[in-house]
Amino acid sequence: MKAVAVIPGRPNSVHLTEAPMPQLNDVPNGRGVLVKVLQIGVDATDREINEALYGNPPPGFDYLIIGHESFGEVVEVGPNVRDLKPGDLVSCTVRRPGTSIYDQIGRNDITSEETYYERGINLRHGYLTEYFVDDCEFMVKVPQGLKHLGVLSEPASVCAKALEQAYLAQQRLQVWRPKKAFVLGSGQIGLLATMMLRLKGLEVYTLARGPKPNLKAEIAEGYGATYVSTKAKSLKDLAKEVGKPDLIFEATGNSQLCFEAMEVLGLNGALVWTSITGGKKEVTVPADAINLQWVLGNKLLVGSVNGNRYHFEQGIAALAEGELAFPGVTEKILTNPVQGLDHYQEMMRLLVEEKDALKVFVNVS
């Protein structure tokens, strides 16, 4: 079967390859689920893997099938699969268990091991292929009514987990009722986070470089947020104008902005980093001032990556609630479809060259 892969460590090695057809018995104990791939979302992670910034092949392979944002239809299930049947729509989690205590209790998303296993990213093949098989433990059902948004299940899970982690950590304060949030970045993660924060009733300011009018501003404002172009108003100037936020959700891919956000967070506030920055950039920060403000202000920094099955369920539920609260808005994120695996070069071109490509995804079947 066809698959899109890279040679890890070799820049710009993305190519179309033939991979073995997966079988149900690839998963032991009758728990396998065979999925026909419908759509796969791709993002900066796939671009950076192709740039050889990170990523490793599975043992025994010299290539890595990329694509970690899955959406497909169940074709066949093993004899011990109870909750899925042929015809069901599913997404699939990304992380796979190691051997730490967290992995053993189903929290492989927070493994304490240095070596981690992620489909399409590190040591496990991804989903940018025609079919895949996995354990039913890692499959999450997508309602038929959300078929048009199913490819956003994985990014929605990232947002759901990041916000959950912030709220859980802030239980340290006994009472934490955030009113104002800044979302830094208006890619798919930033916009989905904007939607979820609006569903929680927060006043949200979504910051990005591009001046209005633009599609990202239209989507953010469709969720009831305020869109702010950082070309017109800096992060610090916004905080002076509207007040410091109780929560900052960072999704820029820019490490410098990660640290700049620390300078404007309000007292008892939480800053969530979701960016994955694979480069070697160094920045200078006002370390003494940040140290003083954070200690005296009881501020919190949370790093959050991937989600487990529960976070996928949370993310899909948020997509459904968002459709009710803001009908038709989320679908606008899906800007750049690519028709078929054969057009992998166009897929990568969009990721590299098209700065206005909000969401690139491949219609596989």
C-alpha cells in the first residue's frame, strides 16, 4: 500500500513508498482494529521532521511514515474488541507506552522516560498511508455528525489537555476563577484553544502577526474573541491596555515569545507552553525581573504535549460543543485540502511556502 515517509536525519527526504498492508494479528490478544484512512492532518511537526530537526524510524526500518493527526473508518475488528465495529469513524492517539509507571497506568502522554514513542514522529510509523492497524485502547470514536471535523481530533486533544493541565495545577490556589486569557498564535492550536476558552466563558484575546482583515481574525472573532495583530499592538501594550491575563495559552512555535509571555502574566496566573521548537535559537530575557515577579506573584508555567485517550474524548466533545455554540466557524480552519497521497510534494510545499495555509490535510480516501 502507499505511504508517505521520510528518511530521518536526511533533510528534505519526503517520498512516496510502498509499505506492507497491516493485519489485525499485528496486535496481540485479538485487540486489533483495521482502519481505512480518510483524512490525515499535517502541520509544522511534519515539516520539521522532513527538515531532519527530529524524528527516528521504528526499529528495523530506515524510513519513518509521517502523519500523526489521524481520521479514518473502521474496516475490521479483532475478536476481543467490544466498543468498535466496522463503519465507525475514529481518530487515534499519538503516544505509545514505554515502561515507566505513568505508561503502565495509561498516562504515556506524561512518560518519565527519555525515550518516547509517537506514531509518525518517533520510533513508530504514522498514519499517512492507506490503512493502519492499532490496539483498540488507542482508538477514539468520532460521532458521524462530526465527520467534517474529524481530522481536527488530534489538535483538539492537544488543546483540551493543555487547558486541563493548567486548571488541575491551579487547584494549588484552592480557588482559581480566570476571567481573561491571551492566546498567542492563531494557527489551528491557537484557534481551537480560543474556542475552548470561550466555551469556558473567558474573555479571550487572540494574538497573531497578521493585520486584519484575514481569515484567522474572522475565525477568532467568530468564537467571540478579540483578535489583535502584534504588528499594530505588542503583547506588553495589550496587557497595559486591557490588564494582565489570568491565563496565557502559548501556541506560536517561537521560543522568544514563550519567554516574553512570562513578563505579562497576571498574579496567580498560569502560562501554558504548547510550542515544539526544534531549533537552536538563543534569546536574552530579563531574568531577575521575571524571577522576582514569578516568585512574589505565585505564577505557574506548564508544559503540555500530546494527549491520551481521555484528552481525545475531551477534544472531540469540545468540537461538538463548539459546533452548537459557534456553528460553522471551526470548519473554516480546514483551508488547504490535498487530494491523495500521490500529491505529497504539494502537501509539503503548502507547509513550507504558504504562510496563509491555516490547516493542510490530505484526503486519502
